[in-house]
Amino acid sequence: MSAATGGMALDEDDLSPAQEAALEMLREGRVTAPFVAEETGYSLQYVREQLTDLVKHGHVEKIHDGLYELVDDPREGTDGNG
């Protein structure tokens, strides 16, 4: 895991399955943690932690209280902005 700390961008290999699912949903538009949790089956707390990690690494922006938007998709073969 090359970017576990320090705010550096994550590599595709660093992503958890929950982060990948959230990124896929974010490619379609803005999301909330409860929406991601409901759609994916992950717990709300876990989804919040995963989104916070994506924010910390600069891939997602928290644009309002609980509302997230894709900034940069770290996965190969994506255009980065959905």
C-alpha cells in the first residue's frame, strides 16, 4: 500500500472494495454516505470511513455536510471525472 498516509493519491491497488463501489457511484454523480451504504450493503459507519479516506487522499471532495463529489478517479481506464 504505497499511499497509506500523508494525503498522497491512492493507487488502484490501495482501494478497498467499498471505495471502489463508492467511486463507481460517484462517476454517476454526487452521493451521500447513507445512499452508498444502502446501495452497497456496507455499514453506514464503514462507508463514511471509506469516503473520508478518499477525501483525505484527494479523490473525492465533501462539498456540503454529507454530500460527496468525485474529483479524481485513481482507477486505471477511467477519465477521472465520471
